[in-house]
Amino acid sequence: MSVLHLFLAGDGVCDWDLQAGRRGGTAPPAGPSRGENTPHAALPRADRSMLVVPAARMRTLLVAVPPTPAAKLPAVVRFALEEQLAGAVEAQHVVIAAQKERAAVVHVLDRRWLQDALASLARHGVRPATAVAESDLAPRAPDALGTWIWRDDGGFLLEAGGRVTVLDQSPDALPSGLLLALRRAVPPAARGETAPPDVRVVVRGPAALAGRCAAWSRATGVSFAIEPEWTWRDAAPVALASAANLLTPELDSGAAPVIAGKGPRVLRQALWWLLAALLLHAGASAAEWATLTWRKAAIERDIRAAIASAAPGLTGDLDAAWRKHYAAARHRLGKTAPDDALPLLAEAAAALPDLPPGALRVISFDAGSLTLDFDRSAAGAIAAARPVWQDRGLAVLQADAPGGLRVRFARQ
């Protein structure tokens, strides 16, 4: 059986690798066995196809969850993700890749983007049986803080706990996402030149990086070890077989159009869903509400600890109730409050006169903090704006986001 492995290299194009079948099936066509940036219409035919989703097109997170029955785990995971995602979780396709005792490794990717890619392939006769994450295929180095799959544009980092961080690239410095991952993983006593020798990061990249790895080791106190390059074509058969399938039934939920003449059936389905929701609400136990309350408190503690560790300037008065009461009093007088979204947005935007058109992707505001998501074309404008933001009394936290940069503002 011939098998076609497809890598979603871009919109409407795939890298591909065609493997000849050993027994039965259709003989693969004569010609090349692999290709790069091939349009969907020109892909070869095979008995079976498998899709590989690039790490840069998704987020892989480690989500802390309380002890939860398997049937309710997806709902609990989505609730937890609302605190970690800037956009609406309803627009994301969520797949639980692995479950640990009190945590779950979760893949999150844009549902519409994946549906459009599958529809484009289907129009040209290619219907993948499975879809897997590139990060699930990459080998993880044992006893290491992480494995860096190096690319010219940064690549991605496989952290020991299961989280995957998409990295930017800088010619003269380590990616900021990698530095944040090291800060999370290395205890304060282990940072610097006194780090124990077993604290290391494996870099899967070209041999020419050996000199830079030595410099990174001296600068951080963490050992950077170079190993041979890896691409999705190097995936081991056991990794392909054991990777989580992203083509779950939930992918098409809510996406099917309403068909004319099906009104009564759709109405009956809606009534059944409404009845199920009412029964679920009525049957919610005190233990379940306590679990959600516990999770919310844990998330708040984690957020405060992360902010205090990464940017002490963002800490201070975090009493949300008092801030809300004060803001309401100001609003009754027709005045703005310090934590209002528009004043923060105005001050942030004033420092970005050279922002490329279309570089700002998402704006979100919560509890006095403004979060802006940019694509990578905004990196220069953001770097130039940071001193201006600081002069205006804004505390700024910058981090990597899938395919771009995320900047969070709050008043000092």
C-alpha cells in the first residue's frame, strides 16, 4: 500500500513524501518520490495519505487539571484554556494529546484554517486518513530541559513537560521564547555559571552551530549540546503510529450548513440540546463548582507568580474588586479610570507610528491589562516603541505567540 505524507508548508501548497507499498495496493506513479511547495492540484496519488501540521501553525500547552472523569475532561480543558488564549476558545480546534496525573498536553490550532486546508485537498482528490502534529513526531532528548528543533526562522522547543514553544530567531541572541522556557525550568539556584552539568538543552541543527552553542552555554550556564538536524521526513514509524490524530469528530462540529427543508429536524435537535443543557446545569454538583473555583484560584496564583518572576514592574495592587469599584465611581462622574481599555490602547498606539499595515492581529483587555498580538513584521516597531512606553509609565511584558509576538501592557 502506497502512503503519501503531506506537510502543510503554506496556503495551497504541501511538501510531500511518497512511500511505495510493500504488499498490494496501487503502485505509485513513476517519477519523484518527494517534493517541495507543490500545489494541491499537482500532488501524486496514493492508497493512503497522512497530514503533518507544522508546529508554527499551532500551540501545544501543558494544562493543569484537577482529577476529572474522562467524559468531562474536554470541557475542563477548554475552561482552563480560556485563561491562556488571547482569542476565543470557541474558534480553536482542541485535541488532548496526552494526559498525566494532574495535567494534560493539549494541541490548539485555528479550526477554520485546518478545515480550509482539508477542503482544498479534498477538491483535488486527497483525503488524509489522519493528521498529526509535527512536534509529536520530533524526538525528545531524555534527561534534558528541552530539545530545540532548529530552523532558520527559529524553529520550536520541545520542553520536558510536553509544552511546545514556537521560537523567533535573532542573529546575535537566543530566542526570547527559549529564555523564558529556561527561566521556567531552571530553579533560581541553578541559574548562571553554577548550573549542574546535567542541566542541558539539545539543539537539533547543523554542525555549524557548534560554536554558537558553546557561546550560549557560557552566557547562560546551561549546557547546549548539538545533535544532527531533524525534519518531519525523519519521523520514526513508531512516532507516526502513536501521534495523536488531529482529525477528531469535534473538528466539524458547528461547521455544517443548515440544509433547506430540514427545519423541523434542526429544531428538534436544538430542543434536545437545550434540554440537555438544562439537565446538565440542574445536575451540577457542589463538588464540580468547587473544582472550577479551585482551578480559577490556581490560575490566578500562577499568573501572579509568572508576572512577578518575569517582570516585577507589572506587580503591585492586584485587587480586582477594588479596581472595579473605583472604576465604576469614575465612570459615574463621566471620567475615565486608570485601567480603562481605551486610554491604555491610545498610549500604546501613540508609540507605534511606523507599525506595518495589517501587523496588529488581536486586541484583548482584561482586569486592567491590555494585550496586543502582532505578526513578526512588527518586531522593529515594537523594539522602537518600548522606551516610549516605559517613559509613559507603562509596564510591558513581551513574549512569543504562534507566528508572531504578544505584548501585554499595564500601568505601573
